[in-house]
Amino acid sequence: MPDTPPYSPTASNAPGDGYRRKRIRLSLACNQCRKRKVRCDTTLPKCRNCILRNEHCETTDPRNPGKGPSLRTLAVKDGQDQSLHLETGRLEPNNTVVRTSPGAGTPPESSGNSDLSPRSQGMGVASRGKGPSWLERAYQENTASHENRQIPVSTPDLVVNTDETAHRVKYLGGSSVQCLCRFVDIHLAHKGLEPASSRFKHGMSQSEEIALALFPSLPDLPPPEELNSYLDCFFDRVWPLFPIVDRNVLQSDLDHLWDPRMAQLGPLSSRVSPSQVPSLVIIYAIISIGADEMNTRTSETSTRYLAAAYSLYAHLVATPYIASVQALTLMALALRGQVKDGQAWHLIGQAVRIAHSIGLHKPAIRRNHDGSGNGVTGDENTHPSLFGRIWWSLYSLEKLTQLESGRPSIIDDRDEDQAPSTCLPMSGSQSDYFTAWVSLARIMGQISEFIYSKRPASSLDLFTKLATLDTALVEWDRSLSDNLKLGQNVGAIREEVNSQQHLASFLSLQFYYAHITLLRPAVIFPHSSYRTELSRHVAVLPSYSRIVNGAAICASAARATVTQMLNLADQGVRSVILGATPLYLAAVVLALSILRQPARRLARADLELLNLATEQVEDYFSRWIPNKEFIRGCSLLREQVSVAFHQFSAEPRLGATQKARDSSTVPMDRPDDADAAISNTVQAQPDDWPEELFEGLQFDELWDIMGSDFLMGNGQISI
């Protein structure tokens, strides 16, 4: 049989081909692609578009609708062997394609009489740089194994959210929480449970859209006393991490707008000139941020002023200068505070483009502005220029959103010839927070760039980059002063430092987030094959002990994140800059840890932390998001993992120190069910642990099977 990779009927089969053969066209596109008028493809058993959208891939011949839906048929070229193509078959009554799978540890074989081993199949996919990733194949196997359940088929490395229309589509890359949650889906589907990530799509409109009036109006500023409270809140609680404006300049703009002589000219909308619009947007955005920070929930004040600021967006782009960069960045912060991260991403991109046009990304340009006229006094060696603070505030925010969303950055670190610690010589405790945050953000950007944006050349290349960035994170943590590490010991914080507590907590939460995202391969790959592959490079990896224990480090970081957020909640410390993303990621990591090794004695403790974490995330989202279906995703994750854990606890096992128990499972509706679960996990031994998914494959086989879909930088999305 020709050496054809699985699920690739379009690959060239001639042994001496030196050119790429013309792609065989489909005789019929699937129903979903025809409905959206987009190009279909030959990927089987689902086309690429249906895989990314989590849709059933059905094909109905409009010329003969009586036959019902069927599998897609490939056109056969003259003189080509008919056996190379899959036969057309009817779908089962439940409209799912049922395939015979050899088991949960083996990649599905291609249709026909393929005699390729998993290794040779994976090498074929890797050599082409295309084809389904190893995770797509796992989903296909789960679909075949649980034919009576609708399990979404997608890849956790590239997620596309849609509302079933042709053009409302958004994608997230491999470093996002949603992508990692798809690995939880694999384990849940293996146990016949509902996927935990099915509710993420309901949050797309909240994150990506903002409601605006067709003919917006500009609200007058609040009374001076109320306005000052918003300003004080912003400068005390947000400005130390994002010092993008100077209060003296801001106060000067406010005094001009409050001038009684100007007030006689009429409402604010009638006396603001086009040149003053960026300053007005800055004020509106700060009011919105201050109101959200004070109320810690959506309010009419913050919504009204943020909508007014956004309605002036065209004016900011029409006058692309330094004030527009400040206004766009502050609007992005306000949008993130209201869980509109997708909208914030667009504004950050526009702000970066304007900053590039001004030259803020060039150190020489920033050095030419010593802060004169911007309210900065004192020696230049102790006070950075406003231009420098604007650029590094924007830089850190862009790198944060890049790592959270998995989308590509438009900031190139090669333009920088200085590290943040050397070009931000700031003094004072608040300045220390900014310097530490920008330094961490730069490492976060490197994680996105080297781990998720570019495919490593080999496993050694991957491990070397993991070790290098892990060392950078550890050194960053060691370089922090004691007052900046208060967030890592939040339970022992005294009352007098509560005003700075959330700032230190922000640093530690982002540190844990970066560490989990960096060492995620240790959580994704089967533990035994991961250790085996690492052992081959022990002589050249100085951080071998940390990399080999990456899964344990991720779990510890997740526990620390949950503990810290719970302590903050107990002390009544809330801030919009903390958000819920680090806590949500921690919950997903704990879920994976429980599902991978449910026999561990810490599994029960992790399950309780998972319950508390998801409840906390639910509480946060309920204060900002009206969509109950999206919030339902937290409780769904909690419930499904709990069911899977108790299913394992009720199963009979033959351990090294246990006798065989009766083959019937323990009913879970009796009062002593919890005691039975505890007894099972307490008595469990390491050899009682269930075999992980894909445990039968070696690391290099999984590496090859991943193809080009594991990372966000390779390949295009066909929408």
C-alpha cells in the first residue's frame, strides 16, 4: 500500500515526487461550509472548519436530498486507484461518524488496509507539516468510543468560538485557559462525561463586544468630590502598576474643563474641541476604572463613562499622538476590568501601532524626553520620563494579554537594547512594583514567543527553552524585595499594609500564571514518556530536576493561586486588576491533576480546592457578566471532575497491598459514599493508579503526531 499518512487523501503517493501535486477537490462541501459559503477540505472524518467550530460534519446532496446526510465523497482523478479513497457511507441515526478504534492509547488508523505503525504515521504527518494533531486524533477516538454521546471534536491548541453564524468567529491560541480545558475534556470524555469547556462559547459576546448607542452623548463630569474619589482610587490602586499618566497634567486638564467661564458655554459636549478629546477620554476611562475598583461590580457610572469614552475612539485614531496612546491603554484597562478582554486586545493593538509611529519603542526616542512639562521633577536618573512609563505600561499589558489569549504579539523585543530593570530606575515602593511587573511581563512575552508561537526543532530544543525560561522566572522571584513578596504570604499580612496588598498579590498571581503556562507540557504529556524523553538529555539540562517535576510545580502553583485568592476574599481585598483568569487557570490545572492521578492522597484536597476556586470564579463573573450559561461552565467543571473522582473511588482495584474486591461498583447514593471514597484513596498504592491517556505512546511518537497544530504560529485558519 502507498505510504499515505492517515486522514490525508490528498497527499502525494509517488515515491519520487519532487513537486506538490494538485489538491484533489471535493465533489460536495459539507452542509456547514455550504451554509457559510466557505471552502471545505478533505480532512476526515470532519473537515477543518467543523473541527474548529465543534460542529457535526454532514453532507447532503442537494440534487438527491432523499438519501439523507452522508459522508463526503472525494472526486477520483482518471487513472488513479479507487482504493485510495474512502467509500461513501451513511451516517448513523445519531448523526455521528462511528469508527472502530483500537483503544484509548493508540492513534486511529487511516481508512483502508493501512499497515503503518503509530511512529511511521506520526512521522508522515510531521514531515508534511499538516494534518490533524495528536489531540484531534484523541478526540476522534473518544467520539468513536462513546458513540451515544455528543463529544465536541476540536484541538485544545487552537480554539475557535462562534455563535453559529458565518462571520462572528474568534480564535484563541495554545496558551489560553480554554485550550488547556480541552485536555480536561479528553479525560472526561474517556469516562463518558460531558465536556467541561462547552460553555466557553457563551462568553464570546461578553468578551469581544461592547454595546454602544447609535448616537452617543457625552456625560458631564461628576461633582468634584465624587470625581476626586475616583481619581484617588485609580492612582492608589492601579497607577503603581500602570503609571501611564501624570496626575499634575491630568489635574490641569480637569481645571480647564471645570473653569466656570467654560461652563457658561453649555454642556460638556458643546465646549470640547477636537484637540481636547484624547484628554477627555483619559478622564472618562479613569472614572470608569475608579468606579469599578470601588464597587467591584458593574455599575451604571462605570458603564456610562466607558461607553462615552469608546464612542470617541475614532477621534483618537484620527489624531494618533501620545495622548491617544494613553487614552487607548486606559480604555483597555477599563475593558479588562469589566471582563471584556477581547475588546481590550483590539485597543491595545491600536495603541501599540500608534506608539510605533511615534517611536516610543525606540530607547533613543524615549531618552530624548526627560519628562519636562509632564509633571516629572528631580534628577533624570531617579525619575523616568513619561514617555518611558507610557511605553512600558503598554508593553506589559500587551504581553499579559498575549499570554492569556494565545494570540500573536506585534511588539518585537529585538527593538529593545535595554532590560526594563535598567531603563526604569525608579525609587519608592510604588515604583518598585512597576519595575518588577515590567520585568515579569518581558519573561511572559518570551514564554509566548518561544514556547507557543514557534515550533521547537526537537524535544531537546523544547526542554532547553523550558529550562532557560524557568530559570529566568526563578531569578525574577528571588530578586524581589520582601515588601513585593507580601502577596506570596498573604495570610500573614498586617492591617497597615492592606493598601498595597493587592499590588503584591497581582505580581505573585501573574508569576504563578506564567510558571503554569511555561511548564504546561509536563501536564499535557503522559508522565512516563515525559520522564523517559527527559532522561535522554539529563547531561545537558542544568535544570533537569525542575523540568522533570514540572507537573508538580504546576500543581503547587495552582494551589498557591487558589489559597491566595481565598485569603484575599476572606480579608475583603478585591481589585479589578486581579481578575479571574489566574484563578480559572489554577482550577483547570487542579482538575487535570485530579483526573490524571485520582489515587493520590492529595487528590481529595485538590478536589476541595477546585470546588472553592470555581465558586470564587463564579462569584467574580456573576458581578460582571449577565450570561448565566457562561458562568455555568465553572459549576460544570466542578461537578464533572467530582463525578469522575468518585467513579474512580468506587471502582474495585487490585493493588499491591489489596485483595481483589467484588466486581460490582459501589453505589454513590448511600450515606457512606464519602467514607468509601476516602477509604479507597487512602489505601491506594502507586501501582493502583489508572493508566493515563496516550500512555502507550512514546514521547517522540506524540511529538511527531502533534504535527503543526500544537502551536499557534504555524498554519492558517480556514474560515
